[in-house]
Amino acid sequence: MIRLSDFIADFSTSALAPWADLAPWALVTQAPAIVRQLLAELPADDYHIDGDVAVHRTAIVEPGALLKGPLIIGAECFIASGSLLRGGCWLDAQCIIGPGAELKTSFVFRGSKLAHFNFVGDSVLGHGINLEAGSIVANYRNERADKEVLVRVDGHLQRTGCDKFGALLGDQCRIGANAVLAPGAVLAPGRVVGRGQVFDAEVSA
């Protein structure tokens, strides 16, 4: 059993609290609907809302960033030129999406950073996470006929029933430059993946 609150402090008091009992892969599968529900509840005075894209009035979005809804960008976030956010994303406060970074169908908690030239797909990122340049959170098992993503729980591989799931990264994880997390990564808070390394839970925990 994977409990989101064991990986992300204050998950149960965040805007995502109603979904705290979901498995992380179930959360991201429902991401577009969840983000749309949260959009409907946002205080209009605090956000610039254009269709299904909401940007907090204290956030900075540089010209050239591509924002596709449903999307919520929280207070004091920085979204760099050349970045792409799509597929149903929610960003807590003080997050950074750097130039050339792509975030797809993901939830990102306070203070987390995609430095530049990153891809993060179908994932849940806790507080204060840093992805160095070029690191990738892959979300799809392209290499095999059976596309279902497996996760390792208590040393055993478990089916998710999902073809797309990237990672659950606990608070303060550090992912080094050009590292790759294979689909289904579940990293405890504070875990470090070194530069250039490949982490694949199907091979080893």
C-alpha cells in the first residue's frame, strides 16, 4: 500500500486532500478532471483565469511558455520561456519550470524545480524536489508489448492497471543531470539519483 501522505508532508491538508486515499497512478489518471474541479473553486481575485488555465497573480510566466489546460499555476511560480505544460497539471507555490522543460499530467508541490530540458510525465512530485538539467521522468514502457506500468512495493512488483505512470517522488528528492527514472519509480523522501544514472524499479529497488 502506497500512501501519498507518507511521501509528501501536508498532502492531507493541501488542495489535493480529497484525493489523499488514491494510489499515485490513480491520481494522475484522473488529473485533468481533478484540475478542472480545483479550477472551479479558485478565488478569481487571486488568479488570472483564461478558459481552463489559471495563473496566480504573483506568478511569472515568460513570453514563449506554452500553457495548455486544464492547468493551475500557484503563487510565486516561475515558468520560463520555451517550457511546455500540458495534459492536466497542478503546481503549488514557488515552483520553477525551466526553459525547454515539459511537464505533462502531473502534480508538483511547493518549491520543486525542473531546471531545464527536463521531461516529467504522469507524476506526483513532493515538496522541494530538484531535477537537474536533462533529467527525465519517463511515463511509458515503450520497450515491451505489455505496456502496463509496474511499481515496487515492499520489495514486490505490483500492477497498476495503467499504461502511463511516471513517478512518485517524495519530498526533497534530488535527481541528477541526465538521469532517467523509468516508469513506475517510487522514491522515498530525500532519495538521490546521481547524474547520468538510470533508476528502474522493475530491475532493482
